[in-house]
Amino acid sequence: MKQLFTFVKKEFLHVFRDKKTLLMLFGLPITQIVLFGFALSNEIKNSKVVICDYSNDAVTKQIIEKIQASKYFDITEKVYGRDEIEKTFKKGEVKMAIVFPAHFADDLLHSNKAQIQVIADASDPNTATALKNNVSSIINDYSASIGARSIMPMQIVPEVRMLYNPELKGAPNFVPGVMALVLMLVCTMMSSIAIVKEKELGTMEILLVSPFKPIIIIISKLMPYLLISVFNFGIILILSSTLLGLEIKGSIFLLFAAATLFIVTSLAIGLLISTGAKTQQAAMMTSLMGMMLPTMLLTGFMFPIENMPLPMQLLSNIVPSRWFFVIIKNVMLKGLGFATVWKEMLILFSMSIFLLNISLRKFKIRLE
Amino acid sequence: MVELKNIKKTYNKGSIIAVEDISFNVDKGELFGLIGPDGAGKTSIFRMLTTLMIPDSGTASVNGFDIVKEYKAIRNCVGYMPGKFSLYQDLTVEENLSFFATIFGTTIKENYDLIKDIYVQIEPFKKRMAGKLSGGMKQKLALSCALIHKPTVLFLDEPTTGVDAVSRKEFWAMLKKLKQQGITIIVSTPYMDEAILCDRIALIQAGKILSLDTPEKIVTNFQDKLYAVKANNTYKLLTDLRKFSLTNSCFAFGEYLHVTFSENISENTVTAYLEKLGHTNIEFKTTIPTIEDCFIKLITSP
């Protein structure tokens, strides 16, 4: 026990005295999240909007005024007809078009229901969603205010069309995806040099001629990176809830438990690379090259896994970040509990045990 | 204490022979030297005895434990100092020492007596990073770390390579002291002048033992008469003496050349030959052979 403690302490000293590694450990995940945070910011002000008002009555005028008054929109012109809308979109400056059909006020009065068509440029899905939400809330506010005055509830239904990217894939998935990617890469890379470093510096030679057990070295190599990564995960959570405005809906404890499992799994992959690698550089390259692509492709945040050919879908099962991504989405974004993610957590747990076992077996008790 | 029987080790699937059929014994409390140039196979022998490598064939034991089957027992009771400085450079002197003490299940205090003489010299720098120590101090620290668990056998692979002359002397004095405490020491060195400080030595070349005996006996086994020759132009002297029909061997040795001849020869014959070739200030005298002379003789004689 004392051996383990000394070993762990030694590993901490290594990490904290190596300023470059330390900078990478803390800097990389934070910068990534901050960068994505600004890139994904949903505060969109003064977007250019065109109005196509076939009705031109009191009600439409009121709605248009409300939209104009909002800080989000800037009505540039009024157009008539599909072709003109299309033209303004193609110029690229206009983000959204709002179409009021003819007899808008009449419909609203007589059938208590009227429709507005909202057309958004969804080539940038993020902006499009944000704009759609903003315009919907303005219209809902308005219909609520007029509804209160009449006996019958009146409804104005915004009918939204997303141009160019109707499914809006990607956007809300990004943050959990980046979390999984960043944690996975940083953890694997850091632990991949852990054992090979001792080999390269020659310290392994005297370490081997001592009564230590391989399990002790494996555990103590994991410890500092595990603690640092869990801490990092906390910072990432704070940043994504403050900077990105992503509300954490589920249990924080569950999130941390899942993150710990995922971090151990990633570290175990790194250790496995480390036991096999000949030099630190080779280990770094293997972990970077070997992990980057599968994680990006097969996690599911860039490309939905359901749409992939079957072999790829099967392959994605062995990528730990895929399971972590599901957990984070369910717990953080949807607020679901342990009952819905226990399967994924069990998979991560088994993976980490399996990988640690192999690295322990692969650990060479002699020099080659 | 240490026994090797017909040990053989090759690398690259047998294409490079590192150690060829080596057998020797080292007794308890002996200071045994492996003497040979770089690439002679010294490090391979050390690595096999410290259980870091498995021999291709042959058997060996340390403290009665087999180096392959009972490697764990050996790792508990030996001290090893590799040829390359192998401590943690980013840990301080004190941290290194206490780390190695702990992994062997002991403390600095417990065995302080054993390392005291060595450690007091580096103690003023105990807060310094090991990587920032000078060569001699690094070796002293490495020796302290190898000794901290009171090993019964100590393996030192070229401990004085890259160390200044004063530190080398100190280092050997320390080994003598350790020997007195009953520790068996196997040390390797490429420096022939250190060989006489050992109880027994094995001269190794290309993975084979050329000779194994006490340094004194190895020297007395040198039967030929050895002469030291000196003249103004050393290089020309070397080539001319090698051309001389009666010369057996001729090697530079400090400022002199050490020469043996195939038959008894008078000083005049040689000086006459050399003067004819234009050498001046010729000095010619008999000299006592050193280990190096023996080594050269052994590797040159067929």
C-alpha cells in the first residue's frame, strides 16, 4: 500500500513538474470548449429579414411592427412572390423570410386560426434554429395577447420551412460530442507516453530489477491523469453551462460517474499503446492518429451512426466515446436518469476492465 | 554466489552474437571485474544476471536462485546500476532515494549506515533535481539508490564511464568499503587501470572470456619480455617498429610504445635499426606488463 502511495506521488511530481504537459492537459480541453462555445453562440442580433405580406391588413402590420421592434431582426425590404424571396436568399445576406398569406386577418377572425410561413436559410443550421425560435416566440406572444381579449382562443400557427438543411443535424449534439472527443484524445495521448517514457529514459531498467508489481505501475500511472481529467470535465461542464448556455438537466453525480468510467477507459487505451510502443513519439502518433479519426467518425456527433453501413455501425460499438456521447446526451441534455444509461455505463465499465487487463498482461517484465 | 554455465545470448534472431558460451563463478564478498572494450558483451551479461533478459542457452544463478525461473527472488535481493544514468531526472536527489527505498519496502533511515559514506557527499544537494547533478554525483546517487535496500549482490555496469579521475578513485574506494561489509560486487569497466583494483577479473572480447584470474596472476602469465620505447617522432616509430622483422607486437601506451619481440634481442640491435631510419632521442627500456598489455596480447595472439 505504501509502495502504491509512493508510486502515485512520484507520478504526480512528474506531471506537475512537466509544465508543457500540464499546459496541454488543462489548456487543450478548455480552449476547445471555449472555441466551440463562441462558434456555437446562439445570440444572433439584427438578422436581415424580408417580409412578403399578401394580406396587408391591421393584424399583419402589428406583427411586422413587433418583429421590427425586436433586437433580433432587421427587416430590410418587402417583397412579393416566391421568386423574389428566392433571389434575396441567394444574395446571401438575408437569413429569413416571413410570408403572410392573403386574408390573414379574416382567417384569424372567422376561423380563429391563421398561418404564417417562416422560411429560413438553414445552410447554417444553428442560426436558422435560433431565428426560428425567436420569430415563433414573438408570434406566440402576439397571439396570446389578442387571444386574451376575445372569447374564442385565437391561434396563429407559424409554419416553418428550413431551406437547404431541413433536418438540422448536428447543432445541439456538438457540445457532448466535443466533450467526448476532447476527453478521449487528451486522456489517450497523455497515458500513452506514461510507460514508454520510463523505457526510453532507462528508468524502467532499474524499476524492473525491484520487487514492484506491474499492477502498481499501471494504477499509479493512471491516477494523476484520472484526477486531472475529472477536474477538466468539471471545468468543461461549467463552461458549457455558462458560456454555451447548455442547461445541465440530469444528475451531476451521474455525469461525473459516467465521465470517470469514460476517462478510465480512454486512459486504459493509452496504457495499452504505451506497453507496446518503442518510443514516446511513436506512442503519441499512434494515439493521435489511431484515435482521432475513429472518434470523430464513429462517435455519432458528426455523422449519425444509424445512417452508416452495417460494418461501420458494428465498428462504432468498440469506440468508447460513442457510448459516452449517448450518456451525456441523455443525462445532460434530456435529464434522464441512471435507468436509461446503465447499459452504456456497463459497456464502458467492461471496456475499461478488459483494456486494463490486456495492458497488464502485455506489460513486459523484462527488456526486449 | 553468482554462477554462470555456458551462457549464450544473441540478438536479431541469432545474427548478432553478444555472449558466447560464458561460464564463471563469483564467490561471496568478492569484487569481480568484467574488463573489456565497448561491445564486448558486458552489458548483456549484466542484463541476464539481473533477470532483465533471458539467455538463449545455458543456466545461471544469483544467490542460488535461477535467473529465469526465480527471477522475482533475485529482483528482491540484488542492487543494479545500469550503464546509462537511469534515475528520475525530474525528481530531486532525496525524492529519488526515498522512492527506491520505498519500492524495496525499506526506508532511508533503516539502511542509512550502508550509504552514509557515499550519501554525505551528495546530501548538500538533496533538494536538487537529479538531472542537474554533475557526472560523478549522478553516479554516487545511483550507487546510493542501488544500495538502499542492502542488496547481497551488487551489479555495476560501467559505473565510472564519463566520470572524472578523482571521482573514479573515490568510487573505487567506496567499492572496497562495501566489499568489506560482505556485499558481492560485480563491476564492469572499459578502463584497464581499474582492473587491478578487483579481486578477480575476466577479460572479455567479442562475447568470449579471454582470461579469468586475479589481476596479479594475469600479469605474471605474461611471459614475453616487454620493452618501452620512445623517440621524437612517435608515429613514425610505431610504423617503423611494426615493419621490423623481429617485432611481435607494438602498441602505443601513453608516451611510450610497448613492444615485444619474437626472440631475445639486445638493445643495440633495435636502436641501430631505428637510428638508421633517422630516429633521434631513442629511449629503450624493459618494463613491467600491465593488464592492458595482457589484454592486447590475448586479442592479437591467434
